[in-house]
Amino acid sequence: MTKATMVEASTGDIPKQNPCAQCGAPIAQPDWIEPGEGRVSYLWTCHACSYRFEAIAIFDEPAAIAYPPLAA
């Protein structure tokens, strides 16, 4: 049996200045972060055009998130 390596994340790992999927304006930080097995989902809202979208980061190793969601 092999021991799985966990990927440790910190607030420095939160994506910043992601471009809006509709208008391209930079978004300072995601509204919501949801870790899952082998992935992290991010919910973004563009304040320039009000477009909302989700982006998913998929990892080879499960992610161990060290920060709480940004919104409740």
C-alpha cells in the first residue's frame, strides 16, 4: 500500500486577477472556493459585467486546503 501525498494550499495559492470569461476584465479573487477530491472549484463574479462562472483546477494528487471558503 502506498501513502498518498497531499498537496498543501495556503492563501498565497488563491488565484488572483483571473480574467472574466465574458468581458476579460480582471477579477481580484474568487467569491467561493470549494475543495474536492483531486480538484478545487472557484466561483468568480465579474464586477464589470456581472457575469458569474466557475473554474475548476484538477490535480494529480488530492488537494488539502488550508483556508476556509471566502463566502458563506
